[in-house]
Amino acid sequence: MTAAITAMITAVVGVLGTLFAPVLSQRLTARQRAEEALVSERRARFEERRGAYTAMNRASRQFHTLLKDALHRLRDGVYTEHDRDQLEEARLDYRDRYAEAQMIVPERILDASRAVNEVLARTDAVVKRLDRQRAREGESADHALLGLKEAESRLSAMRRLMREDLGVED
């Protein structure tokens, strides 16, 4: 009787194994696919954030450079319509990159960008007043250039935070 029970138990285990093998295989495959999808989603979010950082950094630095150029040209009396158009295009691009980033980057990066924006927006307003010959008392291109220097350290701080968030180590 012991041999018969052992044979019966072996047969039941074999049948159950045969029946449950596809179910277990399917569950393992589904779990593996879910893990792969999660990794893929994380990678896509990382790439999206990296793209936003690159665009925001580029646009900020371009706007900064063109503001500096505008102040030099205003000071030297050679500011042209082409310069105005370039600066406006850079300002709009900067605004658009910031707006895109707002939905996908961490708040600390946005805070750093706001610190940069504070200086750039202030300088942009001065450039426009100087160009329209409506400068406020004490405003000049040279004074604005000194104020614009403040953006350099803020741009560097923003870039450093972005690199840290992306895991870039020096």
C-alpha cells in the first residue's frame, strides 16, 4: 500500500506540475515584461529630463550672451534692428524652454532657473528702456553689464544642480 500511495502522490504531483507550469511561466513572463516596461519608462523620463535640462541651459546661456552683446552695442551706439530681433528670439526661446521644463523637472531646478531668470529679466527690461531712450535715473549699459555678471554664478549653480540630478559626477 505504501508503494501505491507513493505512486498516486507522484502521479498527482506530476499532473499538477504539468497543469501549473504554463501558469507559472506566464506569470513570470508577465512580471519580467512589467519590470522591463518600468525600466523603459524610467529611461524615457530620464531622457526627457535631460533634454529639458539641455534646452533650458542652452536657452538661458544664449539669452544671457545676447543681453550682454546688446548692452555692449547700446553702449557703443551700434545696436541694430537685427540685434533686437535676435534678442527677442532668444527671449522667446528661453521662455518656451522654461515652460516646457516646468512639468518635468524637480522644484529645486526650477528654483535655480528662477534665480537666473530674475537677473535676465531685470537686464532685459533695462536693455529695452535703454533702446527706447527711456532709461531710469542711474541706468546705463555699463551699470547693467555689472548687474548681468550676477547671472554667471546663477547659471553655473543651475547647471551644477542639473548635472547632479542626472547623476553626472566630476
